[in-house]
Amino acid sequence: MSPLLDVHELSASYGRAQVLFDISLQVQPGEVVALIGRNGAGKTTTLKAIMGLVSARADRLTFKGQSIVGRPTYGIARLGLGYVPEDRRIFTDLTVAENLEVGRQAQRGGRSPWDLTRLFALFPNLAEMRGRRGGHMSGGEQQMLAIARTLMGNPEAILLDEPSEGIAPVIVQTMAQAVRAMKAEGVAVLLSEQNWAFAAAIADRTCVIERGSVRFQGTTADFLKDEALRTETLGV
Amino acid sequence: MSLLSVQALSKAFGGVVAARNVSFQVERGEMLALIGPNGAGKSTVFNMIGGQLRPDGGSVSLNDKAITLASPGERFRLGIGRTFQVAQAFQSMTVGENVQMALISRSGENHSAWTPARDRHRAEARDLLELVGMHEAFERPCSELAYGDVKRVELAVALAGDPRLLLMDEPTAGMALRERAALMELTHSIATSRGIGVLFTEHDMDVVFGHASRILVLLRGEIIATGTPAEVRGNARVRQAYLGDLPLTAAAP
Amino acid sequence: MDLSFVAIQALSGLASASSLFITACGLTLVFGVTRIVNFAHGSLYMVGAFTAATLVPWLLEFSFGPVSFWAGILLSAMIVGLLGVVIEVLLLRRIYGAPELFQLLATFGVVLVLQDLVVQVFGPQDILGPRAPGLRAPVEILGRRFPSYELVLIAAGPVVLGAVWWLLRRTRFGILVRAATQDRDMVAALGVNQALLFTGTLFLGAFLAGLGGALQIPRVAANTGMDLSIIAECFVVTVVGGMGSVPGAFLAALIIGQLQAFGILIFPKSTLIVVFLLMALVLAVRPSGFFGRPEILASGHAVGIVSRRPTPYGRMLAAIVLACLAALPLLGDAYLLKVATEILVFALFAFSLQLLIGVGGLVSFGHAAFFGLGAYGSALAVRWLGAPMEAALPAGLVLSGLGAALIGAFVVRLSGIYLAMMTLAAAQILYAVAFQWVEVTGGDNGIVGIWPSAWAAPRDAYYWLTLILTAATVFVLTRVIDSPFGYTLRAARDSESRAEAIGIAVRQQRWLAFVLAGAAAGIAGSLYAFSRGSVDPSLLGIPTSVDALTMLLLGGIQTIAGPLVGSAVLHTMRDQVMPVTALWRLVLGSSIIAMVLIFPRGLVGTIRYWREDRA
């Protein structure tokens, strides 16, 4: 089976400082992959580079077999690759319903499309506040809205940047359920995390990034067994 | 007499209550952590103490002197130093000049317009930078520093005002794990040796439970718990509303 | 004043409010999405008026009737909309991320280009359009005659407001526009082609500008001065209403329409002043206008001077240049000295602006105010007090310093684009005073006979005087930039909240910077007045402010020597190019645009960048 997302030797720089060095990783259809590493290791930049939000070079960067190097961000999104940024970036002036409208894209593939009914079933909180402005929501609610907004585009894979950052630990569990629900729907997820325990609870495979390079790639179970690696790369 | 006394602070933004009846004290030499989910009102409370926001009600006093309506500049002169969530060094200046700038301001030389700024207070700036381990970068432009180093420079700048109270808004955000512990240990040793009270907000529960002497939990603008790290960790309401099932977070030992 | 008269005045106030709103609405929409204050919006309005005044009579030839008239108006607006698309594709989309100073300058470059192009296409004469068929007879209101066309205009404003509201709230395009107003990158990450969205917004904005202009043809002859007068009013409307707010623009336009209608009864000549005073007042109370929001300043936008170690090499270079300049009269002829004197004057003018922009990060778009105050201060002292040059020069300094103190007091409360607009407004108020207060200032003709004292009258003597004063002022300002005071300005520019947190009284320091920069610009203005022998309102105009900005940008905003080099290059270029072409504005405008696009570091900045890159 060919990978859904295939990243091979991806490098990126900010100005003259290179921050990513030959990152290679793959995401299979319907799979959850965790990208973990410390703050500043290059997780966010990796996701942004895939999404075309920072300029990057790659030996090969394909989604559904099509090269996405140099493609504009909106074109990548339209291929079916969703993106939920670290700081969520809800449109605070728009209502919940309007936020979701911005994310709406035509259905693709054979799967049944996401619509308000299905999303509200997944995130019941949002249904109650569909007329509320994004700015008047808590951090956890905004995170759910950000995910729902991306799902409106009927993506086949989602890049999820630090879903547990800055929200109450109790909401983190709801986040974990949401990721499992997406997986159950056949949506592949590549998430970046600092919170390895959270990642371990939901990821099929784990990829550890350190100083802009891939340090480890394998099943989450293997990662959990390797305590020396964990201590060394994460300090935990 | 407490170093900082906050009484019944309240603030609302267009009908949304960001802080309701918040009261607490900070003592000399203690590290008080203010925690809570995003949007709980941590920044609001912080900015009312720092003078960036004016409260709708309540009072703030430092060493029994009311400072509720004082400007950030007046608070600086009265002994409040602060660092920001996103490190806000003066990007166009060198590391040394950042600290020199604070020393110039403390010495009331802001209107001096003839002798060059870069020749003033060099020795003292160097000493402060040595304290945070950044003296070797004295002549380097701040824009070239790694983020963690900018945070250290910020700490030196805050210390240049010889503060009694240090406000640190997410001091370790954006830093690597080992750097986090080092910065907090440094802050702790400076606070104890100089008798400075430290009030900080933080998302990293390792930092909070590892370095705070006392913790204040804020939820929807209200304080729902205060106590030592052990007390807060054991508090049922805090677990239910914020910390949740601890093993899922990296805060677990 | 009887009731019917008041009613008629109020109605005509409503009619001008409508026209103003339609145009300003486009400006505020474009700003909301692109974050660019499009200086060329007034030029689009002008193009709309010229196009309609040409197109509508032609259509009426074919078939006389209301259908032809209104179709012509709409068609003209469409054509202008397409012109907006061209501007977006060729220019704006390349500068969305640039600092606002560069954006303002680049769009002002478009203003210059379009001024020359309009003359080339439509000719230099004013064109009065036909009256609207079916609306030629006046109606009677409370016993007075009132043009029926004005009633249509009164209705047009609310109709446009309703249509825009519907578009923004009820259509997907509108929701996307509002989302993009907040966060363009996120909209793209959700699969929206933002380039199309922006182009669409520009079409809409330019269409509204064109519509505003086209609707004027039965009332006002299309003329080449329309662009700057309407853009000034549009700025006021959008700023007072809150940048990006459509309802705010509507409310502001209503108030300004009435102010103009009734203000003309109280101060017959001062409608412009009343309008700008309103803006000053509103911004003093609400720094973001009625419905605007405080701007979130992107930290990447602070451009300016950074710390550098002084090198003996730099001082030596300065000494050599100064020596060469001092020796110039021994070599050059009278004409060369005249040009050199003017270059020195402009170098000082641009350098004083560098203190505000490069050091303080305060994008002043009305620096001509202080240059002009200096010039007028001297000229008025000579004209009305009979003062000799020795007394008149300090008089200019005092007047510009006082003016800067007054204007600065309003301005330092603001930031970003509001600050730029406020300084522009202040300069326009002074321009209006100089233009309209004929008894004192001589109005359009200005004041003549401002000559230096006998000892300074020879070209070489006046050149030396200018050199000494310029060099001394530049030296003082350089010291100031390196002093603690200059550092506090830079600190506030780099991070305002951090600067306040270490006890810097940011507003006070900025106010002092305004006084200092204003006084220095005043010296330049006074010197200029005596070198030309006359003053006129153009010294206070927008083009003069833009000259200083262009010199600064050309030389390089991150460097101390930048404005000095920039003024030398620009002035020499102007001196060489202007005599050989009638299209000077086209050349200047294109050069400004090219500079912003290709050369944003400026000459000195680029040279330094190359040197450091190699090192």
C-alpha cells in the first residue's frame, strides 16, 4: 500500500538558520502518527512545511501520490490535507457556524461528507453555541471548533499541531476521544506533541524529532519500551 | 505585612467576566504560581498587577502602598519587575544595551540627550548578565539569540530595576525542557537570596509542581483553590475542573 | 435661518454624505482584508469620474434616456473595478507583508502614475458630465427648489450600505472576506484561494470608488485635483469610523456631511478644517475610531536603526564628505550651488524624519507640516514684522517647534496606521489654513520677497550658511540618536509594553521626539524659504511629505546616513529628469514602486547588507 502522505528528506530554514534537516516520515491511510519532541525541535515547522506555510525543500513530498512541493497552501488543503494550527486561530469575530462555513469544501472520494449534524454529534458542546462568536469561547472549546472547522473540508488526513497545548488537562481527554473518532472515520492524523503520554495514548506510530532531525521512528509500543531514548530526547 | 496584596480584583471585557473578586497575597522570597486553563483570566490578573490593565474594582498594594491605578512605569520604580509571555527584548539593541537601558531608566536618565547610551552603566549591566549567565553575549545583537537566551536577558532586565516583586508571565514557554528547569532554579535562587517575591503563570505542570512554593488555581476568573503543590494536587475540585486524570499528562512523575 | 433653509442644507449634507460613504466604504473594505491603506483609492474615484464623463455622453448619443445614463455609470464603475484588479495583481499582492510605510508609499506611487496617465488619456481639461435624464427638474421642498438628482444620491448611500451588509453577512464570499480580515493564512490553510479572494475584494473596493466618482458627474466636473481631495476625506471617514468598519464609515460620513453643510455657514472657508478637527477630536477620545479595534502590531514590522559600534572609518568618511562640501563653492558655478543648497535643505528635512521613523518607529505621513511651518514662520516674520533673516530663521524654528508640540500631543496617543493618518490630517489642516487664510498667508500665491540679509545673499555665502546649519543640526540629532533619550525611543519602538514596564514614559518621550524632529524640519523649511525667496501652500502638501519619505526610503531606513544619501540622489535625479519629460510624476511614481518592490533596504542599507554578507 502506498503511503497517503510521504515526506522524504524535507529541509527548511528561517532566514539563514536551517531548522529542519532531511526529515523523512510516512503516514498511511487511516493511521495516527505522533511527531514528538521538545519545544523548538522542529515539530511545528515540519507541519507548516508540509502545508506550504514555510518555504522548504524536499527530495519527495507527496500526498495521495501527488507532489505538493511548491503548491500554494490552499491547493494542498483542497487535495484533502487538513491543518489545525498550534494556536488554533479561530476567527474570533465570526460565529461558530460561520467559522465552520469557512472550512467547508466540496465532498471528495466516496466517503459520506462531514456536515453540521455529524460534527455536532462528535462535539456536542459546539451545537449549543453555534451562534456564539469564536472570541467568546474557552481554549478547549476553540480547540474543538478548530478541529471541526478543518473536518468541514472533508480531509483525508489532518495535521494536528499540539492539540493538548494550553488547555486544561481534563479537556485533553476529550481531545484524545476526538482523535480516536476521526481515526474511526478513516481520517489519518499526523499530530505533533510535547506531551508524550497523550501521544502514547492515541498514536499507532511515533516519530521522535530532535534538533530538526528524525531521531526515532517506529510503533508507539516500541517507543514506550525504550526508556533510555525517552530520557535522552525528552528529558522524562 | 505581605509584599503584594491583591484585594477583590474584578475585570470584565464587554460583558465577559475575566476576573471576579480575586484576592491573594505574595510574600517575600516565595514563588507563587498562578495556573488555570486558557481564558481563565490569568493574563488579566497579571496585567492588572503589572499596570497594563485597569481593574473595574478592587485594589492592589505593594508593601502596603496602594498602586491600583499606578502606571507600569511607576510600578517599576516602586519595585515591580516583569517578564512577558512572548519574550520582549529590545530587538534592535545588543544584549548589554538591553540591560543598560533598564539601568538608565532606573537612574532617571531617560531625558539625557548627549553622552552615548552605550557608555553608561556597563559594569553593572555586565554583573546582572553574569548573574543569568549571559555576560559573554554582552556585545551580541539580541536578535541573534536563541529564544531561551532571550528569556534570560529578559530576567536580567527585570532585575535591573532592583525589584521587590517579580512578575513572570509563562517564564518557560517556548523553552526546551532542561532549559526550563535551569531557568526556574536560577529564578528561585535569586528570589531567595534577595528576598524577592515571584508571581508566575505557567502551563507546564512540571515547572509548576517542581518549583512553586504555593499555587493558585484560577477558573473562569475566580480562584478555586490555593495551597502547596501537594494540597492542590490533592484537591478534588482542581482535579475535576483542571488537572483531570494526571497520568495522561507529562506532569506524572 | 428658517426651517426650510435648514432642511435644504441638511438634505444636501445627506447627499454629500452618501457620495462620500460609497467611496470610503470601498477603502475601508480593502483595508479590512488586505491591511493596506490604498492611497490610490482617490485616484480610482477620479478615473471613475473621467470615465463616466466621457462614456455617458457617448451612450446618450445612441439612445437618450435614463437606461443609458445609469448603464453608463455602472459600466464606468466596472471599468474602475477592473483597474483595481490590475493594481492588485501587479502591485498590492507583492506588498501584503511589507511594513505599512512601504505600502503607503507604493500606493502613493500609483497616485502619481495615475495622475499622469489620466492627463494622457482624457486630456488636461475638466470634463463636466451630462445631467441625468428624467432628473433634470428640481423638486420643491418646503417651498424651496432642490435638485432631484441629489435625492437619488441620498438614497444611494443606504442602498450601498444594505447591499454590502448583505454581501458580508449572508454570502459565502462575505464570510470569507470577514475571516480573511482576521487571519489570511488560516483561510488559505482551509482551502480558500486567498489570491482570488483579495482580487475580488479589490474589485469590489475599486468598483465602489469608481461608482462614487461616476455618480458625481452631473454635480462636479471631473478634474485632475479630485484624487487627493477625495482621498483626504475618505481617510477621515474611515479613520473616524474605525478602519475596516463599514457601519463606522457610514456613521462618520453622515456626521461629516452635516458638518460640511452647516460648517460652511459658520466658517465659509474652513470646511476642510472643520472636518479634520473632527478627526483629531474623535481620535483623541477613541484612538481607534468609532467601531475600530486597536491594531495588533505584528512584531516583524518594526524596521529602523539598530545598534552599531561607531567606527573611526565612519567618522573619517563624514569628515571627508564635509570637507568636500565646504570646498564646493570654490569649484562649482551658481547653478550647481543652488542645487547643492536645496539638496542640503532636503537632507536635513529627511534626516529629521528619520528621528521619528527610523528611531521612534512613528510613521509620520505629514512631516511637511513642520517643514512648511518653518518656512511660513520665517516668511510671516519678514512680511508682517519686517524681521531680518537673522531673526526670521529662529522665528521659523519656534513656529515649527510649537506646531510639533501641539500636533505631537494628539499624535502620540495613537499607533500604526492611525498615527500615519493623524499626521497626514494635521498637515492637511495647515495646508488648508495656508490656502484659505488669504489675508495673512497670501493664499495660493503665498508670500514673496523673502530674501537673505546682505552678507548671506551671494550664492556661496548662503550655501555655506546652509551647510553649517545642516551639518550642526545633523550632528546634534546623531548625538541624540545615540543618547539615552534616543535609546528610549528605540526601546519603545521595539516593544512598547516592555519599555513601559522598565519605567519609560513612552508618550512623553515620543512627544519630545516630535518637538525635536519638528524643530529640525523647521530649520530646513526656513532655509528653503530664504533660498527660493518665497513660500506657498505646496510646502505643506502631501507631495512634500512624500518627498521626505521617498528620500528616507531611497537612502535606507535602517541607516543614519540613508536619508542624507537619499535626498542627494532623488534631488539630483529630479533636477536631471524633470526638464526633459512632461511625465515626471510617472517617472517618480514608478521609481517609488520599483524601490519598494526591488530595493526595500535602500541604497546605503543595500551596500551595508552586501558588505556584511561577504564578511
